[in-house]
Amino acid sequence: MLAVQTLLCTTLMLGLASTGVAQSGNGQAQPDRGWNSLANVLDAFTPSAQTDDPPTGEEINKGIERQLDRRQAEAALKAITAREAQLAKIGGPGKDVQLMFQKARALAQLGRNAEAEAVYREMTVKYPELAEPWNNLAILYVSRNDFDQARLALETAIMNNPRYSAAISNLADLNLLLALRDYEKAASLGDRSAGNKAQALRQFINEINEP
């Protein structure tokens, strides 16, 4: 079976631009409610002004996103943990949806796929209308060769957002892998023609995934 690590795994979404962030008040945390702890681990940005005012929730999320984009997953996860503790002290309605998404991304970058999957699955239950968690959940399914679950997740992502190009492209890649799997199964049962098709398709997939 063709190794699948070169497919889908580079298409993790970098943020939830269309998703609102649950915050309390004006979105700013007070210095005595955890900001000092957060500042120690979040080095991707600085406050917009040279004052003691803490950054807003949006600025914090952008800083974490930049860390993830740079593959600084350990630092990002520390910042996320500190931000979660800060929000717990502040209190407020709901969860920070973008922070949840970023936590799953950080866990996936660190190879902690089971934990990342748990966060994405929680998001698909609480926010089933969001396409991005379904897309990234599909990528984790592909990493363990669970192609059927991956297809269902991608189809759900596209149903939620028919213009979501990353999920559409991922589904096309996945369909190639599914076809290769079926050709190889047929070939193993003695279908010589299927074996030839599998060989040609395997070569095609390798070619389109060359850097």
C-alpha cells in the first residue's frame, strides 16, 4: 500500500477566520488574572503600546497562530494552556473556539494525535456547522489509514461549506487513495488488469506529490 504521509498532512488549516471567539467583557484580561503567567510563555507578539495593558484575546490568538505557523508547537501549547487558565479565572460564557482549534493543531504537530482528535471531535459535537474541524479530523483519520471515516469527515466539511477548497482538494486526494486500495485488493484476488491500474495510479500519485 502506498505510504500516505505525503497526502493531506500539509493541508491543516491555519486558523478559524470565520469563527467568533468567546470572550468576556471587552476581550481584555486584567494583569492580576493571569497575564503575567501568559506573558512568560507567549513570545510571538508584544502589546501594541508600551504600557502595562495586557493584549486582547484577539492579539493572544494571533500570537499563538504565528507560533503554530512556525511549527513552534511546544511554545504554542504552553501559551494555550496559560490562556485557558486565564480564561477560567476570568469566567465568561462558552469557550474560546479558536483557542480550541489551535490546541488541536498544536497537539497534532507534536504527534499527540489521539489528544488532537479528541479536541476536534469535541468541536464537531459542539460546533457541527464548522468545516475546519471536520477537515483536520479527516487528516488524522488518513494518518492511521482509516479512509472511510476520513471520507465521511471531508464530506461533512464540504456540506457545511461548499466553497471550502482545502476540503475539496483533500477529498479528491482521498478518492485516489481509495481507488488505489480497491485496485490493489482486486489485484490480490487475481485480477491482472486491476494490478496494472494500481501500478499506474500509484505512479501518478507519486508524481503529483513530488515537491
